[in-house]
Amino acid sequence: MIKSNKIFSTLTIALSLAAIVGCSSGVKQADIPNTANPQEEIVKFDTLLTEAVAKNVDVLAPSEYKDAVKMRDEAKEDMASNEKQEEILNDIRTGRGHLNKAWSVSANREAKAPGLFEARQAALKAGAATHASVKEDLKDLDSDVSGKADDLSSMSSDKLAKLQERYVEIERRSVIENQLGNAQAMLNGAEKSGATKKAPRTFKSAEVAMKNAQSVISTNVRNPMGFQKAVYDANAATTLLNDVMTTIKQNKNLSEPSALKMVSQNRQIKNLKTDLSTSNTENAATEAAMQEKNQQLSTDLAQTNQNLNAAQATVDIQSALEEARKQFKTDEAEAYQQGDSLVIRMKNINFASGRADLPASSLASLAKVSEVAKSLQASGIKIEGHTDSTGTESQNKSISEKRADAVATYFKTNGFENIDVQSAGYGFQKPIATNKSKEGRAQNRRVDIVITPTGATKSTVE
């Protein structure tokens, strides 16, 4: 009898502890039926979390919001581990409960500093959370605001103003990144390539245009019409600088004045794109008449035709380049011109470690590359595989060769059976970034696809 009483007492204590633990969170679970689809509920939960960020809930009630995110992550992990449906739904119910509590807590706090959180939303709308140059500063500022979220009413107006000014500054930098990010990248790239010595006047003009655009944006952050022209001028100046540097490189360090003249001529030829067919017809008739008068004029006309043909080839590859850039996301691939060829640098062919099996997730991107190659009537395709410096030289060369061959096989069996498709692996011999950082190594692990249009001279990536 005594033994039975002890067992009953132990069981009572255990049940009491379980009840205490179950109520310790102080969160009322959301009402989600047992018949709900876990995957759909996770998607809904993600949407609710995003909406909460848009209303500053993540900084006004940071603890409760983090608890909600934690339960969302647990639900995803349980889903991936094929846990029972009820367990996944319980994760979501608890997470939604934390989120409901976060909304309740934040409602009272936001009204105490509305200007501060309006400034935060403006910064987020400008892309502050996605730009590498500002997102860490945004994270630090959010952390500072979160730490004071429960004490906003007692904070001085000066302190609130300083926090608000920091969000305004992050918004300004984000808008500049949106408008001038590509132009700044071209300016930086040209400077690294020696533009200050090879094309000093063009570089200085681009630099001045960039600084002017940044200044104009700073005074018209929320007025795009106010900075539109300055941004256009900056992009035009840096594009000219990029074209001049490319021309200098392709023509064995041509002088800046000569390069500028050649770029101007090439642009004029490009503008003839819509008139090429008519021009060719007219030039053919003119050629017949000129041959009767003067052989020299005939030679000049032949040169004109050659220029027009070159212009057509340039138009074709530049059109393909522009189209390729539209099709690929920045984290998927980048396209650029290499001599007479088009290079598409793939970023998302994520081979499994040590393997060369073509990932199914990369097929959609490779299909886009196929369409680009077809539009150029490719006469040749070369696949180049590259690795980072992790591992031995022989290991890296071997795996890069196998991976390049896997991509080449894709093209050989998907509409390019009758053209020259080659592959080569270079291991870590041709890095495009430092191998001393994680980010640099990620850039070096790549596959380059070199597409040579019909009639062009085959080239390889340097």
C-alpha cells in the first residue's frame, strides 16, 4: 500500500511538472485543424512573418518574433525529416501563437515612435536588407532599436531622432546602390585595370559623373525624377569608360584618343542596325557603278561593306548579350563578351562534393543557355570547368574536367550534335577571386560556357 502511494505521488509530481512546462511559454497556440496540409501551413506562416517585418514587428517585439521564427524553422526541419503531421502542425501552431503575441506587444510600442519606424520601412523598401554594402549596418541598427523597444516612451526626442537619421542614411545608401551599383562596379573594374593611366580623361569624367549622381540622389532620395538625368549621365560615362578600356585591351594598349575614336565609330555602326539590309542593297548597287569609275573607290566601298558586316556581327552578339543578361538572375549566371564570343559564367551548377553528376536543379539554366546559343547560330561551344584551391592540383584538375564534360554532354545531346562542342578542366589554375575567403572560393568554383557564333573566331576565357 505504501509502495502504491509512492508511485501515485511520483506520477502526480511528473504530471504537475509537465503542466508547468506546457504553460511556461505563456503562448496560446493558433487554431489549425489536424487535417491541414503542413506544407501549405508553412508557406502561410512564411507569408505572415514577412508581413510582420513590413510592420516592424521583428524589432518592436524581437523576443516574441524570434520565438516565432524558431518554431517555423523547427517545422521545416520536421518536414524535411518526415516527422508526423501532428508534430509539424504543433510547431506551426506554437509559432503562430508567438507571432500573435509579437503583434500584440508591438502594437503598443510603435505608436510611441511612428517616425522612427516609417524611416525603417523606407530603408527596407529601398532594398537595405539585400545590399551587401548596407545590410550589416541595418542589422546593427535594428539590434539597437530592438534593445530599446520596450522603453521608447522614456527615450529623449534627440535619441529617437538620431536612430531615425541612421535609417534615413541607410535608405540613401540603398537608393544609390540601386541606381548606381552597376556603374560603380564598372568604375571600380576600370580602375583596377589601370584606367587612371590608360584612359585618364575618360576615367576622370566617369568619376565626376558618379560623384555628381551620388550627390543629386542624396538630395532627392524619394524623388526619382529629380535624380534621373544625373544617374543617366553617370551610367553613360562609366559605360563609355568600360568600352574604351575594352577597346584598349583588345588592340594592344591603344592610346586613349584612338580608343575613343574607335568606340565612337563602333557606336555609329551599331546605330545602323535597323538600316543594315537597305544599306547592303544600296552599297551593292553603288559598288557596281564605282568599279567603272575608279578602282580605289571600289576598294573603299569594299571596306565599307566589311565594316557593315562587322557591325552586323557586333549587333548580333551584343543583342545576344543583352538578352542573356535579361534571362539570368544575378545569382544564376552572368554574361559578357570575350572577343567574338559570348561567355556565360554559370553560378548555380552546384555539383555535389567530389562528384560530376549534373544536378537536376541546373537544367533550367542550361536550357536558357541553349536558347542563347541557338539565337547566335553557334558554330562552336566550349565548356570550361574551374575549382577553388581546396585539395590537390591533380584532384581539382580531374574533377573540373569531369564536370566540364558533364555539361558538354548535355549540349551534345540537346540540339547541338552537329557542331563542335569541347570541354576542358583547369582546376584552380584560373581563379577570378581570392581563395583566402569563403566568398572568393565560391566565385572560383564555376563553369564557363563559351559560345562562338557562326563566322567568328573561336576564343577562350582568359
